[in-house]
Amino acid sequence: MRAIAKEDCVTAMTPSAVVEPLRVFRKGTLIKGKPTEIDCVEINGQIFAVGRGPVRVVELEDEWYDDVGDPDAVVRSLIERADFRPDIFRFWQRVPDVQPRYQYNFEWEELAVLPIESYERWWNHQIKSGTRNMIRKAEREGVLVRETIYDDDFIRGMTNIFNEAPIRQGRPFWHYGKDFDTVKRQFSRYIQREYMIGAYYGGEMIGFVMLGNAGRFGLIGQIISNLRHRDKATNNALIAKAVEVCQAKGLQYLIYVFWGNDSLTAFKGRSGFQCVKIPRYYVPLSRRGRQALEWGMHKGWRGIVPPRIAARIRMLRRRWYGE
């Protein structure tokens, strides 16, 4: 990302940008699985969330599901509201719109993206024989995967899976210890745009996917299965069903959030996902915001720690939690 000039956040805007009044309010949400309240602002009919910390970053609350309608107008509105001004405005372009088309400073964000033409193409050409064998294994073991609904049976299955173990992937699991009512309330917020997929063994739900319909693509927001049934390749079968559902719903891409360099990313690669880079823009709104971008602090400590050290920290964390 190039050096930040003081005039960047003004000269990047077009004269036609329309300034709308801001509505500032607080809203309940989940952060790392825990209910909390965040500052929000409504601009041109869209809701933006403001992060906490020494550098306050504002971004579209549902950035996976919507595009920023007019970035120039958002920047102008935030700058001209002197009593409410975060430090950095952050936004991105959604798949398949991957070529940079704004003149703001940007960095590449890596997503795990699976292009979907058909289930047959995915099965025959986008995955290898080892992954196909795992999916066949799940079927041989008696795992049945089907699209279902968000009812009490599904929620009970979710709750049982969540409470199987306090540690997952080398860290405390966010949803461990939650009861039926808590799970039902917290996960019902967006079910109007999600498809439920359950994996069943002997009549028990042993895994599930909450597959979001983001218009341009399907989004795997939650995928998890019982640890005691890990020998049944449940997650492989769930991904296969998610591909089938995307084809049926006319979704041409399936996104498994971010690409990385861990074992989960290796699983994504074996499942046919590819690393796709999209531009994420960072617009400084204050002196602190400009300094944060210049010093590389706009992503928090995760953006500062070198990848090799971050990998070492993850390994030590797994050892600490006994994995």
C-alpha cells in the first residue's frame, strides 16, 4: 500500500458525492461468540459498524452480503460529522468483482473461493480422488446429509455439538457451554438468508452447515461436526452437499471465508477451493488513521506479527490447550 497523504481522503472523492445526515446508534451483536453492543451509523440507508480499540475502523456491517453503495458519499459524510469520526473507513469488493475500481489505497485480501458450474464438474474435475474417497467413506459409514430447517431438532443438534468439547482447533471454543435457548436466540438472527444442512448418523445430527445466500455466492458461515465421529469424514460430506445446494439455488460461487496457511486451509484446497484475491480499501478519516496506515497498525496485532511468528504462536497455543 502506497504512502498516505493528508489530502487522500478528500481528493479521492468525486464532486457528485451526496452527503446525507448520519444516524448514530448502538446495536447488539456477537463478537467471538459473546453478546455485546457496538456503535453503528446509518449512511444512505446502509448500516456501518464501528470497531473498538485505539484505532477505530468503520465498515459495512454485512459486508459479505452487500456492497457499499457509494464509497465517496460515505467518506464525505464521515469527514463532515466532526462529533462522530472514526479513524479509518474500510470496505472491499465482493466476488466476482475482483479488479480494483476505486482510487483509494487498498491491500489484497485472500478468500477461499470455489467456482461452481455444476456438481458433476466439481466431483470429476475440481477435487481429487482422495477427497472423493472421503465422501464415499461418509456414505459407507451411514452418514446421511440433507437440507433441513431451523427447528427445535436442528437447534438441539447444534447445542449438543457445541457442548462436546471446550477446545477446538487449538483455542477455546466460542459456543461451548451455551444452552438450547441461547443457541436458538443467537443463531436465529439471519436464518432468513441461510440454508440449513445437517449430517445425520443413526438418527443423531453429527454435523451441520449454515450456508448463507449472499446473492452473488454461497457463504459457509458455520460448519462443524462431532469430534467423536471424525472418522466418518462428516465435513467432507457437508461440503459436497453445500456444492449441490449452491447449484440448485443458482449460486455460482461458494466461499469458505478466508484463505490462510493452516490445516483448515489445506482442507479447503482438497475440497476444490482456490485462493482468490480481492481489493480491500482503507481510507484514513483522521490523523490517527493516517498514522495507523503508515505504521501498519490498521489490522491490529494480527497485521503486525510476521507470518512465521504467528504460526509459532498458534503452535504454542495448541500445546497449551493440549491438542
